[in-house]
Amino acid sequence: MSLFAIDLSDEKPFKDEVLSLIERDEMESWSTQEILSWAVGKFGPRLTISASFGAPEGMILVDMLHRIDPETRVFVLDTGRLHPATYDLIDRVRDRYGKNVDVVFPNSADVEAMVRKNGMNFFYESLENRKRCCQIRKVQPMRRHLAGFDAYVTGLRRDQNLNRADTKKIMIDSANGGLVKLNPLADWTQERVMEYVGEHTVPINRLHREGYPSVGCEPCTRAVGAGDDPRSGRWWWENDDTKECGLHVQEESDGSGI
Ligand code: SF4
């Protein structure tokens, strides 16, 4: 992406430093802790963690940032269709870290109108319907919540799927108002993720033990067999190249590029 296309407000005091870091690709050589410490120092309470509570990566970020600054906020999108195990994990994180998780809900009027018109499970019928549901239950609530921050941290990794292969450790999220988006685990492997979880007894979703590599909404996630592509359990009725919910699609300003 051209730096000149980046939508980062002139009023932001960190603008020049962030653009310079992106231009020089400098953060790619930083450790995860270096990135997180820099982010806490730079953004303070205007920084938040995006965690699904359905993947170990977000829990690792909660653990690491708790060690750097226990006040760092974390949010989860409650679509209304999550697994009970995911709600249990939200409470386990509260207990373990003494952290009030920001649980972000969709606009109730939008959900009511959507299901009244289409039924409860209309997302199985077409890709367009599935994108619509993800828009209402995930993309729009996230955009509304992030409006209160300058930067957020995600657990995206490059080897999770082809769509994430080019993920940089620092980006500008133009689909969410020009926020700074940090992906400090971008170069981590699955083995390194599970090593960290084991070493630090990080709480993770219990469904991982039952064959779920990642846990999304209950009707759209299922367990996978040994040796299967980890993403094959998400939106299993779709082709691989459509398997994004729109939260991490950079180029489409309406967030619908799922
Ligand atoms: Fe709707 Fe499924 Fe997307 Fe959840 S993952 S918001 S239930 S389509």
C-alpha cells in the first residue's frame, strides 16, 4: 500500500513515527514484547486488545500485556451466537487476571430486523447472507467500539491462512477509521503459540481439546480431524478463499470483504 493512501489523521501526535516505522519496515525485527511495550508507552489507555476468546493467540496477548501494563483493555465481540465454552473463558480471564473484559454487543435493532426478515440461520443459504450476518454481528460493532481507541493489538499470524500471509506487524486499519493495528504475533508458528500457553499456563478455550483449532460462532464452527486444515472447521460449507469474517480485511472500506 502506498503511504500516501494511508488514512491517518494529521491531528494524531504519533503520526510521523508510525508512518516512519511502516515505511522502513523496522518493526518486523522487533520482538513481541518490544512491540507491546512500545504500544503501551505510545498509546496508553487508547490501546486495546482484540481477542475472540476462541483462539490461543488472543489469550497470549492478554497474558503478555498483563505483565507490561495490567490496565490494558481487552474486548470481545459477543455475536449472540458464541459457544458456552467461550463465555466460560471470558469469566476465567476475569478471575485469572482481575480484568474487566469489554464485551461488545451488536446493535439489537439491526439483529432483530435481520432475523425477522431472514430467519435465525439464513447465513447457511449463501455467501452474501453469511457476510451480512458477520457485518451486523461483528464488523459494525467492532467499528463502533474501536472509535474510542487509537490503536489495537490482534493475534493474527501469517501462517493461519493464505489471506493472512502478508500480515505486517504494524499497519494502518483504514477500514476502522485509520487506527494503528499491531500484529506482534505475525511471525509466530502454531508450535510457538502452544509452547507459550504451556509455559505460562495461559487459559484457553476448552474446545481446543475437542478438535476445534479456533472457536467462532457456534453454528459456523465445528471440530476438524487430525491432519485437516485448521481453518476447515470455520464456515465449512464455503470455499477456502472466502473464509474471513471481514474484521481483518484491509482494503474494503465497508468491511464486507469477507
Ligand atoms: Fe453470523 Fe456465523 Fe458470522 Fe457468527 S460467524 S456472525 S453466526 S455468519
